[in-house]
Amino acid sequence: MSNIPSKLQERLALDFDFSTVILARKQGVEGATQKFLWRLRDGQFIESVLIPASASLYGETSDRFTLCVSTQVGCAYGCNFCASGLDGFKRNLEPAEIVDQVLSVKRMQQGDGGRVITNLVIMGMGEPLANYPNLMHALNFLNAKWGTNIGARKITISTSGLAPQIRKLAKEPQQYRLAISLHGATDGVREQIMPINKKYPLSQLINAVEEYQSLKNGMVTLEYILIADLNDSPDQALALAGIAKRLRAKVNLIPYNEVDEFKWKRPTQNAQDAFIQGLDKSGVLTTLRREKGHDIDAACGQLRLRNEKELDAQRS
Ligand code: SF4
């Protein structure tokens, strides 16, 4: 902005950020699932994923879009299936870095037939509730009429199960939707892939979610990545149905997206179908997310991981 006095330019540069994320890579084509790799000012990378509603997590059928955003660089929680945690935790995102993922995609969409981001899922890289104050600060802007005006009920916060922060979230005035990354329906199975379960076992997690529901009266979603020979047995389907019924939750099944660094495999189509039938028989509302981004490193953290490997190769 060279048309304003230089003193004011200096002052603005000190006090304001105009953009905190720079597009480093984009994968996928317009109208389908797209993945964005952002470079931050300190050289770190994060990801966002834009999902057309027809392919979205919660089954809406329109030409509207859901954006999945990151809240941390890396992740400290080390879930044993997730590329985001492979490199450990680097840092929390600032509120502006969370907001700018949304604003930057919105800007790109402006010339694209008026398509709009109607839903947000806070489910990208990082554990959102471990960056609680910055997340709330960002959501206040994203939710506000003077901000991006995305309704609280259109914003889903996903957590790996931080029970105390779920209770805290229940006391916020906004009615955000809650999703729990469950991925195991008994402590024995869940602990194999989610270390957080040792700190907050299922009994504590379920109690916290019940408290959330009693204060918010909102539908909770249980995210469940189906992994062959780990959590796709009939027993797990039965246990999952029990939890879902107790929490009056719906279940979102996601067939595992294979990552080189982990041994896990995606279940066969038959195994997926059998698991769904097990839940259906119990009367649990279930959706299966047929992963639209399988070819574009769409599982959380995969694009960043590939980018880091390429940068390492260039350096050596
Ligand atoms: S699944 Fe979520 S909490 Fe677990 S390592 Fe990945 S980003 Fe972190």
C-alpha cells in the first residue's frame, strides 16, 4: 500500500498481519476434493482440505463446500495411524493462521461460480483442543457476523478425546458440533493406536461427552477409521454400537487410508460392509465416507510429510 504515508506503513507492518499462510502446493481439481499445503512464516507447513458437500463428512448434497483446517504444526498425540503425528509436535497455530486457511481458500473460490464454504471441520493437523485459547479466538472470528459468518452449528470440532477440554467446550456460549475420533470401541483396541486413551480411557471420555450433550443438546459424531484386523471385528461393531446408543451419536466410518510408515491396511469391501451391517442391525445411524482423496494424499498429514521428504532430499 504505497499510497499511504510511510510512517503509517511502518505502523501497520508492526501491528497487523495481512496474510500468515502462503500456498505452497495444491492438489485435486475444482469441484472435487482439493488439498492445500500452506507455508507459514517460520517455514513450517500445514494442510487444509476442501471437500464438496456431495463428498462431505455429513452427507449434505449440494454444491457447497466443507473446509477442514489445521490447528497445530505436527501433533504431540502420536496416534499410531496418523501421518500428522509422525514428526512430533512443532507448535500451536496462532489464531490468524487458523483463520487465514479459511480466508485464503475463500479468496481462491471467489472467481469460481460463487461457490462458498458453508461448513468447517476442525479436524486437520493437530489436536484442536490442545490449542484451546487460539482455537476459540479464531472461531469467534469465523463464527461472527462481522467475520466470515459461518454458523456455530456448521462448525465441527474434532478431538482425539481430551476429556477436560470437552467439559470446558461445553461451557462456551456457542453451539459447536463435536466429533470424537474414537477408532477403537474398547480400551484394549483403542490403546493400541491412540496413546491418549491411557490418560483418558473410554469411561472418562464417554462421561465428558455426556456432560457436553447435557449442556448443548447437540448431535455428536463418532469418527471411526476402519483398520483391517485391528478394529473391524463384529465384537468391535457391537461395542461401538453400544457407545453410540449411549451417547445418541451417529457414526462416521472411514476406511483407512494407507500410509507407508504404518503397517495398517484398509479392510476389504466385504469387511467394511459387514461392519456397517453390524451397526445397522443395532439401529445406529451410520455413514461410510468413501475417501474421495485417496489419490491426493488426503489423509491428514500425508501431503506435508511428502513435502518434508522432498525438501530433505533436496538438502542432502
Ligand atoms: S489423529 Fe489427531 S490427535 Fe492423533 S496424531 Fe493425528 S492429528 Fe494428532
